[in-house]
Amino acid sequence: MLFFNIFTLILKNDSMTKKLAVVALGGNALLRGDERGTIEEQNQNSIDTLKNLIHLIKEGYDLVISHGNGPQVGNILLQNDAGLSKYDIPAMPLDICVANSQGGIAYMIERNLKNILIQEGIDKEIISLVTQVVVDKNDPGFKNPTKRVGKIYTKVEADKLSAEKGWEFRKSPKADDAWRRVVPSPLPIKIMNEKVVEKLVKEGYIVIASGGGGIPVYHDENGLIQPLEAVIDKDNASSLLANRIGADEFYILTDVPFVYANFGKPDQKVLEFLDAKDTKKYIENGTFGEGNMSPKIKAALNFVENGGEKSVITEATQLENKSIGTRITLNY
């Protein structure tokens, strides 16, 4: 009886020390800015990134993987436009485009990661979930679309499409006569099937979920699920998912090794360790701007303020390097 109690205690302590991590792969993990987006390029990029997750698996972490889809959704929207104009193929709404990219990217990640596990001699199953994410249909983001999607148009083309389809456009800062469609980016409220994700990952499966921020949906007056023309920030959705499934750690893999204060300016400074108080102060002072990094930092902060132990923002191929990456915790 004594032996049984000791053995049970050992098992309990082992389960208590096992970590659960959510890793959010940036869009550049599959498609870099200077690439055409061929399947060869995306496969190689995903392999280079996924190899960095092996050390977490070897250390015994349970693992959930999310991913960006910005470049891929843009390409799907281009295909939409091409098919509609040349072949009279009906264009699909944005929620279907997000779902298509989510499934395709998850398949690529699942296949490549499984091959890496086989090469490493690790027997572990992977499952991909096409994930819907509930948002508020009255979210203020719907009144102020900011997320750029799809190709660049001239002002004449943009005005024509705006009249025909009701699309909104904003000028791109990259060129004089360059306009891109903008869509709402509401905040995520709930990850659908989050309990399924939690159950699967705690049973030892690697789960790929909430890709591209998830497919935005809402519940109508009858409680039925309805789609929305919007995209959800991938890091916000991943942070929410991490909290809802009780993750210990949250990793955001991007294209820079650290978070910087005043990035690109003469007084640029590496921020290696941040607590919640200092992070809030930097955000309030506009230290990070409102570009790609600010949403990541807010998502990382949100995770630790809602029970997570640690958030890490680092370069996609440097996850194993403990000397690289910005670590955000509630307190130092």
C-alpha cells in the first residue's frame, strides 16, 4: 500500500511539472517578403521553422501550434479576382478564403512536422483543426477597417471595386498610386472547440489550431453560427487560446530576434526581459508604434496577465537559443 501511494505521488508530481506551450508561427514562417510563394519555398520555410520546436517536444512539452496566413489569404483573394474576371467563377467570401488558407497551411505544417518527428525517432501524433473564433458583430473594429488584404490596385481600380462590391480601400504607404482593400479585425472572444484542443493536447497529441487567427463567426438571435467578413489578429487569438486551455508558456515566432524600443531609430534598444508594468508603460508611450510588433506585445502581455507564466517573442529559427528572444512575465 505504501509503495502504491509513493508511485501515485511520483506520477502526480510528473504530471504537475509537465509544461503546455502554445507556439504562434508568423506568416514569414512559411512565406518571406521577397519570395513568390511557390510550394517549394513554403515547404522549406516551414521545415526550417518547425525544426526549432523539436527541443520543446524532447523536453516533454505538450504543444499547440497556431500560424499566420496573411500572405496566403492575399494570394487566395488574387485568385478570386482572376477567376471572376477571366472565367466567371464565383468569388468566395472572406471567411471561406480564411478557412481555405487555414486548412492548407495546417496540412503543410502537419506533414512537415511529422516527417521531422520520424527523422528524430519521435513517435507522436499530430492533429489539425479548422478553427472558428467567436467575435462580437458590434465590435468597434467593424466601423474602422484597418487590416490590409489582397493585391494593390490603382485609385481608379479601387474606386470601381468600391462601387461594385462595397469594398473599402486605404492608400498603401509603399507607393504613390497604391491602394489595398481593408477589412475589419475584431477582437476574439472565444475559441470554438477550445475544450477539444485542451483534451487532445493533454492526451499527448500535437494540435494545430486557430490558424490565421481563426475564422470569424458570431451567434445570431437564434443562437446559430454565422460568418463575418473580417480577419482576426493571429497573436490575439493565439494568446486567448493559450489562456483558455491553461498553457504555461506562449511563444510568438517572428522575423526579429528581440523586441526593440524605438526600432529603427538612433536610440534603438534591445528589450530582453520585461515585466507587465514596464511593458504597459512602453505601450502607453508609443515605444513600439502600431505596426507589426505592437499587437504581438499586447498579446504576450495579455497572456501573462491572465495566468500564463511566460511569453517569448523571438526569431522563427532561434527558439532553442536561450540567449535570443524577449521574455515577458508578470513580475521580474
